Amino acid sequence: MNNSCTEKFLKYITFDTMSDENASRVPSTSGQLEFGRNLVREMKYIGISKAQMDEYGIVYGFIPPNTNREIVPIGFIAHLDTSSDLSGNNIKAKVINNYDGSQIVLNEKLKVILDPEVFTELQKHIGDSLIVTDGTTLLGADDKAGIAEILTAAEYLIQHKEIEHGYIGIAFTPDEEIGKGTDHFNIKKFGAKYAYTVDGGSVDVLEFENFNAATARITITGNGIHPGMAKGRMKNASLIAMEFNNLLPAFDNPAYTEKYEGFNHLTAIKGGCETASMTYIIRNHAKDLFEKQKNDFEICAEFINKKYGENTLSIYIDDMYYNMKEIIEQDMEVINRVVKAANNIKLPIHFEPIRGGTDGARLTYMGLPCPNLGTGGYNFHGKYEYVSVNEMCKSVELIISIATLLDD
């Protein structure tokens, strides 16, 4: 399984599947369609039933049950796209065998170094084989590691028909990184009672708490006047944008937060004297604090408009997804299954909140409870991204154990 999963992963990252939040097409980039078509061909070759890609770029398939036992139908989901935070084109991955705990020089010319004193989680990978970047692109473990693990597990189960299992749904979604991965997901077609996104980090972590999330888009209308005649007349939109940002709580900033703490993150700002625009993402695990943060934005907007005149600043806040914990804790069967399966392969499992979101958060609110499993990938969305081959193999074991866990 180890070699198979690694080979799949190294093949998958050759596809450029960066999503584009500014595109109007679905999926947002053609590379995702190309990758999806390739996966459908591979799934059919493996023997996955009804492998297909729909008109929205979502790849589906399933493994039928091979037992008469009553076993709950489950599913596994990963996403096709990679983040646009850094290029995912022409990835030149390197395999570090038997990592010794020292610095890894990703790119000597650019002086890009994966340093265990900075990235302390590297210390737990001594003796592992690691796949790293060349320091110029991201790696794509988010989430091609998840795809490789799901399909490696599926191939193993199909080849070993003596292992009993129930119905297993498989799906790969586009545009997860831009929050659109489940816009057209067909839960009825998928056919599972609950599922698992394979889209996390450390393989021994199970995530079923995520941020409540919103996006705030702000437009500021100034008054451009020649600076020689500006006194009492000019309203500099860019300065007003800076003032608005300074009205928000200073420490509600991702640079100062961790664990369950929420944040307001300014992701884009542009403009001049006449107009300016700003985009923020708003995050918090607690629903009441999430609502307070959104209200802070409204209060600051009201202040700006009172100071500079009505309609100087317009704000639109759009909720993106909510904390899946509120749904999942009503029926913990989907969590208990992982705990039992992990125990069967002697994998100590623990819970951590996701400081982000996954397709699983939206799917949970759509009626398909869907916590998140680890892939063995780390430092997503950047040049320091890497994946542990050993953890990828363990993830495959966990998926198989979850899929073959017979109901009591």
C-alpha cells in the first residue's frame, strides 16, 4: 500500500488544479476537469462502480457491499483543487527517505529551508519518508494526499474480496478552496448515511469542530479633489479604509490567535482617493462570538458613515459555513466509528478544532454528517508544505478499518 499511495500522489500533483475565486465557470478552472477525468479512468480501472464526473466537475463512484450483514452505508470525500495562495503548476517534489531530524534545504539558490526549529512538528517525523517541495510552489497534499489515500484503500478492498464491508461512497469535489465545493453535491446520489472528508493534517487527529465563517466586503466612496484645493472637500477613500480597519478590535487578528480563538482577517485591500475596497474573512468557533464579530463590522461602518456622510461606506457580510459540531454532537455514531476503527489499528486518536473549514462543514448542514480525517500533510498552501509517507500509509489503514468495521 505504501508504494501504491506514494505513486498515486506523485502522479496527481502533476495536474495543475488551482481554483480561481474570480471565475464564473463551474468548476472554476479547466485543470480540475482534466484531473477529474483522469481519476474517473483510474477508478474504472480499479473496479469502482459507476465512476463518473457530473456536469459540475464532481467525481462520484461507489464500492457495493459484499456482505448480507446490515452495515451502515458510509463515504469518503476529498477535493480536486489546490489553493491559489501559491502556484500549484510544475510542482517538483522531492522524497526525503529516513528523515534524520536536520534542516531540509528545499531550494539552495533561494535559501528556502524547512527548519525543525521553526516547524517543530518535523521532530515527530524522524525516521519517516517525507515528500517536500523545491521551495517555489506548494506541494498539493491539500488535498491530493486525501485522494491518493482514498483510492489506495478502495483498490485494496476491491482486490481483497474476503474482507467484509458495506456500501462505500467515494466523491471528489472541485473548488473547495474557494468555498464552492459542495454547491452542487448530490447527497442522494452519493448514497451514504454519513461520510468523512480526508482533508486534515496529522493522521492521529479527528476534527469535527470548525469555524463559523463569513466574508465581509466593504466599498468606500471618497471624494477626489486636486490636493491644492482639497481643504474641507477631499474624502480620501484609502485613508478611510485604514481608519475602518483601526476601529476593529486590534487583537482579533489571526497573528494573535490560536486554538478556539476567532479572528478577523483582512485578505485584500485596494484603492485610491476616489474609491477603495476591502475584503475580510470572519471566523469563530463560538456562534455568539461569531455574531458579535459581525456586529463589530456593522458598528464600525455606522461610525464611518456618521463621520463622513451617509453611504460613504457600504458593507456586505455573507455567511459561508457554520460549526459542524452543533449537528454532529446530536448523534456521535460518525465519531464513535472512527475511534473504534483507530483502536483496531492501534492508532491513538485525539480531537482538535479545525482553524478553518472543509467541505464536510457544509455537507453536515446539508444532511450528511461529515467530520475530517488527517492525511499526513503539513504546512498547507505554501512552499513549506510536506507530507509524511508513513502517515499517508497509516491514513489508508484507517480508511480501510473504518470501512470494514462491522456493526455490533
